[in-house]
Amino acid sequence: MSVQLMIQSTPNPNALKFVVNKPVKAEGNWTYKSATECADNPLAAAIFTVDPHIREVYFFDNYVTVTQDGEANWDQLEEKIQATILDKIGEHDPNFHTPEPQEKAAWVGGDSPEMVQIGEILDQTVRPALQMDGGDLQLIEYKDNILRVVYQGACGSCPSSSAGTLKAIENILRDQFNPDIVVESV
């Protein structure tokens, strides 16, 4: 089967989503913030070498979201990224090694009943939309009615994630979980 690649814009003007017709991450998701983190993922390392303005490479399901610092020209950059992905995807292992699942590594609350319930609500309401836009949400901590989250992929530096999306998440959780919850991005 030949590899096909489609480029999709995201709500974040500094991120593009590169969708391929094969898996890039078999389970979960993973974010790289620099080339030095990519020892077990040659595809991610190669994407970082395309341009010094690349700030993040995010893997989920069958797409890679690339975020730049806003200084590069997307018209030139996307062709280079596309060529790199097409060149390296044949040898890419979607089961690449990750130290520990990022989405649970930082949970202060671990698998507390509250965090599990919040995760289930977000899985049903928010995460599908974020993933369609090339990103996701990591739960960090729930303590004293405050939920701390980190945006991933395209959502990490998106202007709308810091206000509109965060407020929408808070409203959903106030309706379905706790009317006094406050959601903060860290």
C-alpha cells in the first residue's frame, strides 16, 4: 500500500496536522519538545531537523502535528515536513518506545475516582474535538476543586485554548462533575 499524506490546518496558526494512511502512534499520544528527546523516534528527530523554528512534534493515531514558533513561512515549511514524513514513514515504528505514558505520569491524583471521572467526561465531550484539531489535553492534578491541565499538540500554543476552550472545558465539568470546579492551564 502506498503512503498517502494529507495536510490539514488547525485552529492554531502555528500548527499543521499531517495525516497519513497508516498509524504513527499505536497507543496513546506523545509530544516531543526538542530533537534531543527523539532517540527512540527517528521520524520525530528528522522533522526537528527540517527547520530551527519547529518547537513541537506530536504523535497520535494516524497523524503528526507540527508546531512552529510563528517565525517560519508555512508554505516553505510544510513541503519540507511532508517530504521528510514520506521519506521516513516506511521505517517508522508506531510502537516506538516512550518512557512512561505522559497522560498519567504527572497526575498528582493518580487514578483517583475524581480524576477517572473527569477523564471519562473529557473523553466523551472534549478530547475528540481537540484530537480532530491536532491536539489533546493532559490532566495534571485535581485538588481543592481546581483541575490543572496541559494542552498538547496544536492546542499547546493555540490562542483559543488559553481562554475559550479552557472556559468550555470548565463549563462542561461544572455541569457534569462539580459546579465549583475551576480549570487552569499550566
